[in-house]
Amino acid sequence: MVKSELIQILKDKVDLSKTQAEKVVDIFFDTISDTLSKGGRVEIRGFGSFSVNSYKSYVGRNPKTGAQIKVPPKKLPFFKVGKQLKKLVDNKTGG
Amino acid sequence: MALTKNDIVARVHELGFTKKKSVDIIETLLEIIKNTLEKSEDVLISGFGKFCVKDKKQRRGRNPATGDDLILRERRVVTFKCSGKLRKKINGQPY
């Protein structure tokens, strides 16, 4: 599923115009990314939480050429799946 | 303080929807994403990231607290891969 499909389904389910549905979906993801870019955490019960992990600089290699390269320090978002979603997705394998 | 669902609902409420409608919109949005993942379908939000469903094979693991060997059964998990745009935003780089 891509964002436009998500917007379409939301629009039909809660009776919004296309523009309204687009705005809401954008606000949802923009609010999360704005919070993360300020170093904050996001917790959505039943879905999951987002946080930012910092990684130090390290010497890595280009896997194609084998050349050594210095990887600069970086921050990456991390998503921890919530209990409810975890169960929902896993129940098909019999857990 | 982490950002919660209530904060996102408040942002939607600011668009002019009633409080009740705003809650309904966000709950429905989350339901759609969760139901899609439950069907083992990935959810791709351009500019934000991709929620992927992955099948994990059974493997031998260890309880990190006690050191006991144990078998991790076959399971299905959700992972999140952030988009290049979100990564740049978090690292304070222009995009």
C-alpha cells in the first residue's frame, strides 16, 4: 500500500474530501517527523513508538570496491512495534 | 515528554474538525495501516518510510538475562525503514 491508497481508503471510511484526507495524512506523518527531527520520541498506543538512535563515526568499507571509508556520525529513526500490532501481524504463524 | 496520539489528534482538531471527528480520523488511519500489515502487505509512505512485514525463520537464541539457550519459533514481524528524506531531516541536512 502506498500513501495515495491510504488517503483514498481513509477518505471513504470517515467521509472526508480528498483534500481533507491528504491534509490529515500529511499532518500525521509530518508531526511524527518534526518531533523526531527535534530529537523527541513518539508513542502511539497499540501501534508502536518512534525514537532516534545516534551512531558514532566508524571506518567502513565500500562493499563493491573494498575501499576504506570513514562513515560520519549519524542519527537514525528507530521504530519499536507495539504489542497489539506485533500480535496482530504474528498470529498467522501460530503464536 | 513523548508525542502521543492525543497530540496528533489535537493537530487534526486545529484543521477545524470536531474533537470527536479528529479522534475518529486518527483511529481509522491507524486501523487501516494495522489491517494492511496484518494482511502481510507493506505500507510505503513516500518522504517518511516503509513499514515492512518480514517472515523470520526459526532459530536458536539465548535469553540475554539468564544465558539459557532457547528456540525462537518462526514468526512474522514488522520492520521500519526510514526514507532518505526523513533521515536527512533528522540529521539536519538540507533536502
